[in-house]
Amino acid sequence: METSVNSAPAAFKKDNIEIFVLNGEEVFCENGQMRPFNELPSDKATQLRQELENDPRAIRGLSMLGITNPIEQLRHYAFCRFGDFDKVADTDEDGETVTEYWNCGRRPCPADGFLCKLPEVPNGRLTPHDGKIIRVISADLPNKQIADRMGTSLHTVNTQCKNIARKIGVQTKTGIAAFAGRNNIL
């Protein structure tokens, strides 16, 4: 989802930054001012670079996409981790970041769940494969059709559905689909 020019970003506390995609380009908002991503303050760029370097899954995702240029790596990392305009600061003065899983429009993507960060769940951790299964479940297909689409057995799909439901704390496929909607896993 891209933000239109008419959606002026809300002002955040000093030094907070919201990174998002506007008309296909990464931009950021700081102190009420919207600027191109390549003008990101050096301390925030360093912070993001350190996070990227300390995240082997994100590095693996960039490798899957064949992105080796450090500037493009950082740009792509920011796109995948923070691209939605959700009016919640992505970085703050304490050095913390808040990632978001958003509908980037690039799915299916070989780095899905590696470069982007799947939402936190109460009972375990979602895997990239879980993300794929959740998207198929959200299409409201019977498990047999899900199995056919995923190239696996009905028993495997039943097990995966139960495991995903347990991880996110719901009981049904409808609960899984609702979770997917709330967390942009569509």
C-alpha cells in the first residue's frame, strides 16, 4: 500500500522517524518533514545498518534476492521492514525500531519471511512457510485444495493448520484468516 501525497505524515517526537513508500520510492518523515530515503540522517542509517548486520535472516533474504550493494541492501531492508505508512514511528530517540509486516505488493517473494519480519505471535515463531500457508488459508479454500496448491498431503496441511493456530492462539482457520487480515499477511 502506498501513501498518497495528500496523506501528510503526523509529527512525531523529536528524532523519531517513519519510513514508508510513496509513489514507489522509499521516503522518511522526521520532525514533520518528508524527505527521500537517501537523505536519512547518518545516525539512523548506521542504526539500520547495524540491525541488518545483526540479522542473519535478513542477510539471507538479501542474498536470495541477489542484492549485494550495501546501499541497495539498506534501501531494500528499509522497504521490507518499514514500508507501510502506519503513523507509528519506526525508529525513536532510544535506538529502538518497530518493524511492520506489510503488503508490499512484491509477493510471492523468495525472501518472504526472511527479509521482512513476520509478526510476533504468543506461542512460538512464524516461519516463512507458515506465512505462505496462512496466505493460502486466507483464500478460504478447503484443506484438500490447500494441499493440492502447496503440493503436499492433506495430513500435512491439517497438521500445519493446527500448528499455526496454536502459534497465533486461535482455534480455527477463520481465526487464522482474521489474524492474517490484521497483520497484512495477505
